[in-house]
Amino acid sequence: MQLTNDMIGLLGWFADSDEELVPVSAPFQVSLVGVKVEAEVVDFIAEVKLTQCYLNTHDKPIEATYNFPVEEGGAVCGFQAKYEDGTIVKGVVKEKNEARREYTEAVRRGKQANLLESVRRDIFTLNVGNIPPKEFVQITITYITSLKAREDAAAFILPTYIAPRYTPPGERNMTDLEAQALAPPTAGVKFFGMDIKINFACRSNIKEITSPTHTSEPGISCEVQGKKGFFGLEDVPMDRDIVVLVTEEECHQPRVCFEILEDGTSKAG
């Protein structure tokens, strides 16, 4: 069966648990205590690793729900959960309805289960079921995206907030999941700090790396050495998208990318 983008669900679980699931009335009641982004940019292609750390402050297992945006056109290619005892669970691709059924059944049976699914091409919902009491779980999502051309620069865009632009006026025929993700509860929501590290490897020497959205953040850092560069932010609020511009000396020269396949052959992209 061929899976399309809007059918994808990612699922992982392990060990049995005798504890009962504690109902959580709203996603923001669960402690999202840290967010980290690490990106490797080669020319116009970026591999982005988004890591979120959750803490269960309750005395029983709980479920966490988190809605987050991904740059439109990005393709999620990896998902794993790391628990406090060192156990690492990697996600597998399944048809969306099948993944939901397995996740729901796993949570009902007390298993520690995770479900990542696409609500729209640019919005994902992450469900983390049965987080052990007083323990952390670290979720890492990997996706591939491309930079956008902006005059003499290439723009790396990192969406961090589901803003009103994601909800077109007069939108109709939305599912309940779409409606919840596009308009999540905001009362009492904390804009968590996020650490960002972006490494650039360009085709020609880099002239400068700037951010029009974050020009005077106290935790900003930037380095340029020939064709390589680095941009970083520490503890930046997730209250707006992050745009980083990289300008190189020969930005308008034609280029072609090759993908090395598993059999050792290459394919032009």
C-alpha cells in the first residue's frame, strides 16, 4: 500500500505498566521543559533535528499532547523517544488510522506509547502516552527542508509558533484534530525557551549570516570561516518564527545536487 503525506503516522512503544492513565484536560498542563534545535545546512538543503523534553510531575503516568509547525514542504524522516532509564524507541511509518488504533490501544493497556502524525503539510501533532511518574521523556523529530531564495541570500526558516496565518479566514470542513491543532488552548501557556544551533556549508565563501527576526537577542552567536558558518541562539522564546539569512559570494551561480543511493549509485536532484 502506498502511503501519502496526509496518511502518515509514526508509532513506538515498549514495556508494560500496571499504572492507570491519568486524564489530562488540556495539553498545556503537561510540563514541556526544554526545546532544542540542531540543523545541518548544505547549500540549500537542511536536516533539522527538533528535540523536546517533557517532565511528568504527577505521581501516576500521564499523556502529553503537543502541536507544532514544520516549514511547509519539509519531510519528516525520523522520530525517536528516549526515556530516563536510557531506553530509546524509534518510530515506524504506518497508515494513519492504523497508527491511531495501535496508539490508543497501547495507552489503554498502560503501555508507554508515542504517536506523531501530520495534521496538515505544515502542522504536526505529537502524543506521548504514559510518561512514567516523576520522569523525563525526550522526543526527537528529524525532518528535511529546503532554504528559500531571498534576493542575494538563502533563508533558513524555523516555524516555532502556530500563528493565525495557519488558519485561513472562513476555513471549512476541518476535522476535529485540525481544529484543535490550528487553534490550541492559550490560557496559561508559557512560551518556552529554545536553544538553536545551525551549521552552514555553502558552495562559495560566506559573506555574512544574519537574522531579521532576532537581531538583538542576548544569546545570539555567529561565526563565519570561508565556506562554513555557524548561527546560534540560547533560550529564545518560542513566540515567533525564526529566519536566518546566509549570504555567499557566488549565490546566483547554477548548482545541482546529487543523492547517493543505498546501492552506491547517485541521482541528480
